[in-house]
Amino acid sequence: MKLTCTRDNLHQGLSIVSHLTGKNVNLPILQNVLVKAEGGSIRFTTTNLEMAVSCLIRGKVDEPGETTIPSKLFFDYVSLLPNDAVTLDGTLENVRIICGSHKTKMNTLSSAEFPLVPRVQGNRTYAIPAEDFRTALAQVTFAVASNESRPELTGVLMRFSKGTGEGRLTMAATDSYRLAERTIPVVTPIETEDTVILPAKTLSEVSRILSVFRDDMECPPSIEMTISESQAVFSYGPVELTSRIIEGNYPDYTQIIPKQFETQAVIDREDLIKAVKTASLFSKNGLFDVILELDPSLKQASLNAVDAARGENTTVCGADVTGKKNVVTLNYRYLLDGLNSMTEEKVRFQMIDVTNPCVVVPEGNAAHLYLVMPIRQ
């Protein structure tokens, strides 16, 4: 194998794929990146057996072939090279890398040992606006469960449904204590509803890839998602990511979202975040409790926390409160996660009583919802 490409192309390709590799005592090949040169392109591929990502870069191929190179070492070395042409000349045992006056030799492993990444033959493909998808992923994936006891909750539910004129994608994640839901448009017309559960790690990797190409004018406006029975493939520009699908039935979370409320308050989001953070300094360790009181007569929201060792704090912020006076105890970390996932200036906080879920939505944006369960006293 012999090829030449620019340092920038090489660096970008490796920055996309090298993120996926990690130490594996039983399969050291998983620490390597598969380099395949043929025609006028070079493809890098890495996998952790649950997910595989490949990236195509432009280059001049003098001798086609393939080999595997230690991914982290390769990426770290290329990061230090000057912006010049890089030549890779590989044999069965090693690869020589030449860039100007910089020369090195890295040991390789045979590409025959690299796990086969199967081609996914899916019959459902959806085109999703890339920037909308990237934003929505950040607003949902943080709420997945970290406990593996219920595998379906470690993933994000993706539901494709008919919209008015265009399809819609609703994503939801929950760990049983809070729930995040976001709906975005889909370019592809959708005739029948389709649901799939994807691992949060997969979607975090997709989000990272979209961020890398965010300012690249050559990349398409939409990312394509193809689904088969057990796998999903995301295709975006020169990148393809393949992931397993989580089997199982996602709980019908819509049943727990309240439809009517006793108290509602429209609050400046930044003011509420500061008030929650201030009160949180006095919350109990391990409980992370803050008491939120909404008062329609005073038009205010107050956050209170008491800790026997540290003291007590009450912080007040203005709020347009309607309904009856109400109070609820919440986990401040969960509340902050939801507020920080929103970008709108004001949020609407909705509640029934101390036992029912509270709902936070950005004011004027019905496509984004965050639900948090109260701490029962």
C-alpha cells in the first residue's frame, strides 16, 4: 500500500474515527484503525463491535492495499506534523510515514484480523436536517438512564410520524426521574409510523461528527438514517456510522405527562438558573433538594434550601404566576439539566401538586418538553 494526501485531510479523517477506539485486552486489533486505499480515495474505519465509523478522504493512491495502524498513536503523531503532503508506504509488518523532513515507522497488524463491518441493507431511509438534529440530540441524550438493568432506557426513542406536509421525528429519553422530549421536522415524507431505540453513545458520536463538520460548506444540509431489523446507519458527507439497535419496548411515557395544571409560571430562564444554583449551595448532600414555591399574589418564584451543617438560603425571582399558590421539592441537578438544554429567553413551569410530575417547556416552543419528578417528602 502506498498513498499520498494532505496533512489536513489525514488529520480530519482520523479525528472522526479515532474517537471510537479503546483498550481491549482480548482484541487488540480494536485499538487500530483500518486504512484502505483504492481508486482515488482512502477510507479509515474503526469499531468497538457495538458501533463502527468510517470516513472517506481524498488522496493519491499509488499502490492500493489495506492495513491497520494503532489509532491513537497515528492520530497523535499526525496532529504534530506540519501542513504538508503526507506519504504512507505500508508493508505487512509496518508503515512508513513521511511528511517533509519528518519520518517515522509504525508497527501494524494485518487487516485480515480486523472485524468485518457488515453492509446494512435497510428498507427505511430518512433525511433529517443536520443542524436541527444536532441541536435536538443535545436536548435529549443527557436524560437517558446509566443503569443497564433496563437496557431500553439507556437509549433514545426515535419515533418517525406523519406531519403536516413533512415528516416529523420525535426523540425521547428518560431515566424514570426525568424525561426529555424534542420534535423536529424530517425532509422525507412519512407514510407509516416507525420507531427505533438507539444507544445514547451512538447518538453522542453522531452529534460529535455533526459538530466537526458544522462549518464545512461542502457538507449536505441533511443527515441520512437507514434502518434495518437490528442495525442503523447514519450517512453524512464522507462519514458513515453503523450502530446496533436496542431491542425491547420503550415505556409509553406519554401517559405520565400531565395535560392540565393547577399552577403555571412564566419565568426568565437565566434568572431561574441563577436562583436554582444559589439555593443549591445549601441543599442536602445526596438528596440535592430545593423547594420551589410559586405565588400568584406576589408574582414570584422562590427557591429555598436548608442544610443543618451549612445554613439556609431563599432566592426570589419575578414570575408571571397563574393558578393557585403551590410548592414542590425538586432535585436541583435534574432541574438545571432541563433548563440548560433550552435556549429560549423564558420558560413555562407547570405543576399540579407535590406528588405529580412537573413540566418545563420553553415559552413559545411546543416542540420541546422536559418533565421532572418531585422529591417526595
